Amino acid sequence: MNLLALVKTSFLRSYYWQLKPWSFGDINIHGCAEFSLRTEEALALLKSSPQFDLIHSNIAIIRQGYRSGMKAWLKQPTFIAGWRTWQHSALWYAGAIAHDAFHAKLYFDAKREHPTREPGADTWTGAEAEKQCLAFQRDVLMALNADAKTIAYVEEWAKNPTYQGHNTGWRGWLDYLRRWW
């Protein structure tokens, strides 16, 4: 890890521990004041969508982080929103929240089928799962009256959703660390 990354990581960890969590209904929000306000704005948009119950039932915490990702396996499933995600438009951020809520849904569906073991990574991550999450994200964005350019962008990614890299092992972790979103 280079020195800049180490300083960023140390600063972010100490900074976030000082913050008080906010909440939006049953969803807890952990981050700075600006992050919390942006998250509430995105959740307020989602609340008006027909898909909000699915989103709400699969995310317990939304936390500010360096890069975006879903930790569905935690006792309180947590969506970590990277800076580029939550700084984007409220509409795009809402779509990202919906997308990762669907990853959690896929995880919980697989866990229900085999409650005594952890679901395989391909049941809730990887290219096929990503296609389902992008389809859900598209549906949510359509329900929120997103512009045609935004919808086309999500549809383009759904054609070959391998941008997230590997989904298991050390290579998966390294690909996660390379994310810019």
C-alpha cells in the first residue's frame, strides 16, 4: 500500500468513528453530515418507488466509504457508498442503493435455500448476478423517471457486466480495491 493510500485509510477510519449515525426509517446512515444528507435525499426518491419495500428489507446500514460495495453477509447488511457514487446525482445514487440492495436479496435468497452454509459467490455476485442487479436498477430508475441517457448507460453495462472483476478469493479482494466508484 502506498503512503497516500495509507494516510487516506487512516484518516477515513478515525474520521468516521467520530460521526454519529443518522437514520432514515429503519435504515441507519453512517457518514459525515453531507453524506447523510445526500443519502437521505436518495432514499426519499426511492421511497416513492414501488421497489422501496425490497430495498428497505435488504439494507440495514448505508455507510460512507472509499469505494462502493455490499456486505450482505453482515448481521446488519451494509451498503458502503464510495465518494463517486454518493457525490453523483441523487437519482444515480438512488439507483446504486437499489442495485446493491438486490445483491443482498440474491444473497438472502441463496441463504434461505441452504441455511447451514454460506451461499456461493456466484449466487449473489459475478456476471449473472450483476445482470439481475442492473435490471433491477434499471427498473427503479425507470420508476423514478430517469432520463434516457441514464437508462441507456445501465443497459449498456448489462450487456457484459464483468467490470466488477473476480468475485472470489484474493483476486476478488484485489479487484474490489481497484474500484474507483
